Amino acid sequence: MGTMKGQVLSSATKLFDLVLLMGSFAVAVLPHLRASGSISLAQFLGLKIKLGDIVIFSSLLGIWILIFTILGLYGSKRLASRRSEAFDVVKATTLCAAVLGLASFLLQFQWVTPSFVAIFWACSTFVIVSTRMAVRTWLRRLRMHGRDSRNMLIVGSNRRAIEFARKIQSKPELGYRILGFADAEWAGIGELERQGWPLVCGLGDLRTFLRRSVVDEVVLTVPLRSFHDLASDVAAMCEQQGIVVRVLSDLFNLQHRQAKAEEFAGAPLITHSSGITEGWPSTIKRTLDFTLSLLLLIALAPLLLLTAILISLTSAGPVFFVQRRIGLNKRVFYIYKFRTMVVNAEEKMREVEHLNELSGPVFKIKNDPRLTSVGRFLRKTSIDELPQLFNVLCGDMSLVGPRPLAVRDYELFTEAGHDWQRCRFSVRPGITCLWQVSGRNSLPFHQWMELDLQYVRGWSLWLDLQILARTIPAVLRGSGAA
């Protein structure tokens, strides 16, 4: 789920599944207790639970949620049918029941009988399937009202393209907004535009359109046998810029992309994407982002408050520096930092541009004359970056990912024509990243970009954990910090 609400929904669903699984377990326990006559319900609620039982039950809950995650139940179900999602839930609850039965056999739980496992399975299956169907209905209504939408560009305007567009238009619950078609001018274009499907660009202008527009997905509908070279070029453009590619037929072998076949509005497609924004590893990444950012904000609250007071007492102006940055798929968001410069720092930019120490379309000065006395210390210790935990909590950023470019730097980036580096926009920007722990600001621009692409193409949860572990000593050393 690409939007902040989608990520919050994913985390809430996981938490709710835990509650439902625990509730199903309790429902399965009650008949056993009443049948044995050994304890009343009130006595059961007042029991003192042993530490060993807590550990065992917590481990079971963790395994159950892991099963749900591996089966893809916390990824986007935008294109999945009700039947397939319900079937996935049944598979997950069946495996959960099997794990419970195996644990009872190995640990000799006398009260976990076959009937107990059957009740647990039936109850958990019913409540979780019912919940998922209710959530699907809610999301469907949101998308039909234009929320949680994704922008789609269709390359080609032939009969298959038109049929595909009509199918998408007939299914507003999928939440796709067709930007229009990219194709050469032909006699039928006027009719398409009257139906609300404009020709947004010619094939020769496609690269420029992708650079300047918010495009989440591109669908290739041109005949691959006749337009193989064209289709290859379009796919390469999308790969460079980190945009999801879908095709109605066989596609080519793209380096560094993950491909999967799926059904989209009744049409068979092959989807190529970076893979970071989909699947259970991505769900775990977002869950870790949300949980760790929340815990860090709570733990660091005294430091955040003290820093805010120091900034207020030592210089005029707001406590926070708020700036427009480029995020996932070139969406603009507002980043939050503690203010480290004088109030009119942006106006003084031209006066210090000649001091820029980085190559390429980015701006950085180690000893920036616009820094305040407190700001210099905040920069050196990276305390000024801590408010970005709010961006992580909201879903605009991740703890680990390519650093977000300022809009000014992005415009220079665009003018320089760095298409091969645009894949960095296919993931959420991060507070820390591979190049920061590899050399921080001492690296030249091209190495910075290469490390960003190395991160995107080789991403794993283990890599994120390694970068987080290396960030702490890098910050303590203050190596390369501005």
C-alpha cells in the first residue's frame, strides 16, 4: 500500500489480527474449562500466568503473524479478488492451527485436544475472513471516491489499449486514475479525447513526461512483435525512473527488476517493479519504521524538548525548518528538521553558492556561514535530523533509504538529465542511507548516486539493519557531518 493511510491500515490490520487470534484462542479454551468443571470463568480471568506460559504463547503469536506475513496477507490486495484473499486467510489459519497442534504435541499440553484446535481454527477463520471482507468494502468505497488512488499511463492507443482503459474505468474500486495515452497522433485520437482519455504525449516525448509527472504505473499495450524496440525503450525508461511497468504480453529481460504474472481487471499482465514496495519484506520494513519511530520519539522526547528550548533562546525564528522534498515516485512532501541556520538562510543562498563542496546538482557546505552557534552543534551531532522521525511515523519517509532531494536540487537533477539515477525515487527516502555510513558528505555526487542505486537494487531487511547499526558509530564520530 503506497499511501500513508494504506501503511497505517496495514499496521492496524496486523495488530487487529493479533487480537482476533488471541480471542479465538480464548474461545477455544472456555469449552474445555467448563467441561472439566475445574475452574470457573471468573477464576480463569483471575489466574496468575507463569512466565514460561507467557513466553510460549508470545512465541506462538509471533509465529502466527509470521505465517500471515509470508503468505502476503499484509501486502496490497488491490488487484486480488475476494475469493483469493479469503483462500489465503484459510491457508494461514490452517497453518496456525497446525503449529498450535504441533506445539501441544511437543510441549505436552494435555488440554489442547483435536476439538480445541478445530474450534480455534473455525473461530479464527471466520472472524479474520469477515474482518478482511469488511476492510475490502471500506477501501472500495474510499477508492470509488478518489482516495488511495494510483496514476496510470497507457502506452499505445490501439484497440487493446482502449479495451483495457474501459475495463479500468468500469472498476473504480481498484483506485486507478488513467492519466491518458502516450502514442503517435492518429485519426481516432479525437474520439478518445471526447471520452476523457487525452493523448498526454507522443512517444518521443515520453521520457520528458515521466520526468515531470507523478506516474505510479505504466501499462504497455503496443504489439511487442511489431514494436519490440519501442517497448524495450519504454521499459528501460521506467526501470531508470523506478516506475512500475505492466504489459499485456511477453516482456523482455530487465536487469534489477522483479517480475510476476497477475490478473488485472480480467487481463493477464506481467508486472516489473523494484520489489521494495511490495510483499511481506516491505510490510515488515514499514512495521519496523512505524514502531521504531514511535518508540524513539517517546524515548527522545526530553532531548527534543531541550533542543527546541535552546533554539528558541539563542536565535530568532521558528524552532523547525520545514522544506519541500521529493519523495516516493516524485511526490512532494514537507520534511521537518530543527532549524540550524539564520532565518533568512534561503535568501542568502546565492551569496554562498560558490562555496558548494559537492559535485553535481546538490548543495552542501561543511562550514556554512549561515549556521547559528547551536545549529553548528546540532549539525555535527545530527540532532537536527531527529524531527524526521515524524515523517517516518506518517509514512513519508523510512528510517533507511536514499536521502530526499530538495525541490531545488531535484530541478537541477532533472536539468542534468540523470535518468539512470531516477530509480532512487521508487522507494521512500530515508533518514540514513548507504552513502551516509560509507563516507557521509565526503563522497562525490556520482558515488552517492551509485550507492543509492546499489541500495535499491540489493535491498533486504538485513541490509537495512546493517545500515542502522553502522549509522550509530558514524553519528558518534561526526564523520563528514555538515
